[in-house]
Amino acid sequence: MNTVPEQRELCRELPVVIGNVDYKVFQDRLERIDELLRVSGMEREFVVQGIKDYEEKARAAAQCERREYKGLSVRCQARIQRMYRQALRCNVARQLTEKEYRRFSRRLADSPLLQWFCEIERVDAIRVPSKSTLDRYDKLAPEKDVRTLVDALNRKAGEAEGSREQPLGLEETVGLEVMLADTTCVKANIHFPVDWVLLRDGVRTLLKAIQVIRRHGIKHRMEEPGEFLHEMNRLSMEMAQSRRRTGVVKGRKRILRRMKRLSRLIQRHAERYREALERRWRETDLSEGEMRQIVRRMEGVLEQLPAAIRQAHERIIGGRLVKNEEKLLSLYERELHVIVRGKANAEVEFGNTLFLAEQADGVIMDWRLVRETSPGDPALLTASLERLHKEFGCDPLGVGADRGFDNRDVRGYLEQREIYNGVAARSIKRLKAQCQDEGFETLQGRRSQTEGRIGILQNEFLGRPMRSKGFEHRELNVAWAVLAHNLWVIARLPQAAAKRKKKAA
């Protein structure tokens, strides 16, 4: 597909800043990333895929309306091109600076450097994307499209085209010969999963929804919602402070029984208000979409509130354990798991398992955010090797990982594919034999830095905790973070042009 030629807007020169080395380094990185986006063809590929997706939706809408689809006009296609190009650059810049939409929008408004990179700078006026527009940009492309961009970037970085220059202008190609793997937990942005906290959160959500419905003119006989909210907050403070008093067990049971009665009462009120809203929403100034949003928000809590009450009863009043697979961790986040990793600072974590594989220069080769309960590190490793072989047409020469990745199937798989086994053995006897191999020690010495790579990705790109809601959005956020991370790493690598310039001098 051919894109529509566009004329670049007239922009001001970037201001010259003296006395701040960090700003100069950041500017150089952004200029290099801008070059990588254009030279690698990633930007054009993202725009072309966006036009195809837009055309498919327009064609489907025309079929539903039984009218002929005449294609995109030149003006419409140019507008879509600008939108997708700006979305790509805004997402990358946001991952490198501010993670939150509101903060990034504010920083974008007062930073000429970011305005230049995101291509929103104009001579007459600057139109900065709002936080809602940035949210749409973040979810504009599916995760598979962003993964395709990462694979294309890695492929270009690893190419060596004979006597010609490296496609990205690197002094040396980014070798994909060595694969270094590890796993971590991407923590969910949830309240600490104490059972009575779920009751408090559910009641607050329902009461706020009731207040919205009442403000728009639909009322049913009940006390003022603020009174119920005040009572639940008072019980929550009593529960939080009950550990400091004598008779802790009996006191917690007594408070929980009162919380259960209040929760069931509010649940009945919320069900009546939901039904009244569905029947009489045309009497209000709410649109149908706003009505559906309120109903979905209430139904999501109403469906889970009985389970939350039952879970709190079992653990606090009954004193019985609840299995991890049956445990309700959040009323708003599904597909979360209890991950027991035995770390010094986190014995138990709540979220999703993230598998990460990098190469020797720190470029992330593959990743996977696991939706279900983790199948185990060995299964994640073999599945990643299969995907890399399918994508790049070859296997890495060696694999390094910690002892959690070792089992009989992994050893057999690596031997069959003739891949050097740098995975630390679980058996002490086999591990001592491996340590006699110089190649194994070198690989394990480099593998220890993979934990630092995971820390960089989580702290600098994903954020702790990750703000995205829902597994699909969390998975997409990880893909954007990996893309920005790889651009940042490759932008720091030595360039061939710099080497030639140094020799000429």
C-alpha cells in the first residue's frame, strides 16, 4: 500500500541549552530514536497497517449499512497517516518519560524537544494531545502489531548486508546468538487483598454509582448514600485498628458481621437502582452509552460481591483457608494470580508472570505475559525458542538461565536442536560439573545481569505498579514498553558513522 505524500509543517529550531549534560544526552537519544524509526521502516509499517485496519472497519460499516464502499479519500488517508504516526511517537516518548497520560500531556505542552519528536510543533500554534487522546493512542493498535514492530527492529539490528553498511548504521550488528532468559511478576495495581477490603471497595463503587443515578433524577426509597458510605468507612477503620486491642479474634468477627449486613443491604439497593436505570434512563439526560457504562460498572461488582462476602466469612469467621485458584483478589481486575516466588522483599506477589529473553547487548528478543497460571519456567523457555525459530529462521547458539528453567525436557530439547545448554542445573552434582566449563561460567556471569534488565524494564518503562487495567491492556502496555526499551538500547550503541568520523580526525 502506498502512503499519501505529505508536506512537513514549518517548525521552529530547537532551543540551544547550555549547562545541562543530561538534557544533551536525552536530546541525542531522541534524535537517534527518530532516525531509527525512519531508517528501519517501522514508522511506515505501523502507518500502513493502521490504514489497512481503518479500511477494514470502514468496509464492514458500509456492508452493515448496505451501501457501497468507495475507499478512502486522499484527505482522509492523510489524516489517518498523521494520527498513526503521532500515536507511535507519543507512545514511545511517553514510555521514555512520564507513564501517566495527564502528566505526559502536561510535559509535552512545555517541552519543545518532545514536541519536535512527536511532530506536533508548529510556528503558529501547537495542538497538544489531551490525556483522552493519549489513551486512545495507547490502545490504537493490538499487541500483535506492536510485537511485529519489535521483531522488525531486532531483525534490522541483526542484519549484516555483506560489504554494505548495517541497515541501522550500527558499528556492529546486534547478535542474536545468545539468549538469556528469566521470569518475574508484573504486579497488579490493586489494593492489598485483605478480605474485608474487597467489601469496602465493592460498597464504595455501588454507592458512587447510586449517587450518579440519583443526581440524574432517578430515585428510590433509601437513606442518603453518603450515610452508608460513612458507616462503611467507620467499620473499615475499626477493622484496621482491631489488631491493637485485646480480644482481636472476637472483635474482628463482630465487625465483619456488621460489614456483611451492610454490604448485603447496599447490594439490594444497588440492584433496584440498576433495574430502575435500565427501565427509565430515557427520562434522564444520560445517553445510552453512559447508561450502559454505569450498568456494567454495577454488574461487575454485584456479580462478585457474594463471593467476596463468602471468602471473608471463610477466612475471618470460619478460620479456614481458601485455595489460591478459588481466591478473589480484586473486584476490578480479572485474570490475576497468587505468585509465590520466595523473594526476600516479596514472599508472595499478586499479578501475572512475565517471561523475558534478552541478548548479549541488552536488546529484548522475546517476552510473554502469561494470562493463566504459569505453566512453569521450562515450558516458557521452550515455547520462546520455538517462536524465535519461527520468526527469525534460526536458533540461538546458546541459552543461559537460572536453575528454575532446568528439567529433563529442556535438556533434551536443547540437545536435539544443538543449542549450547547454559541453564544452571538443579542437581548440585551436575552444577559442579558445569562450573568446570569456561563457556558456562561466562554465560552465567552475563545472565546475572538479566535481573537488572528486568528491573530497568519494570521501573523505568512499565512503572510500579503498572496502571493499565485488564489483561489485554496490560499485555499491550508490556509490548509498548519493550519497543521503547529496545529503541533506547539500540540508540546507545556505537554508530559506524561516528567511527569513520573519528578515524578521519
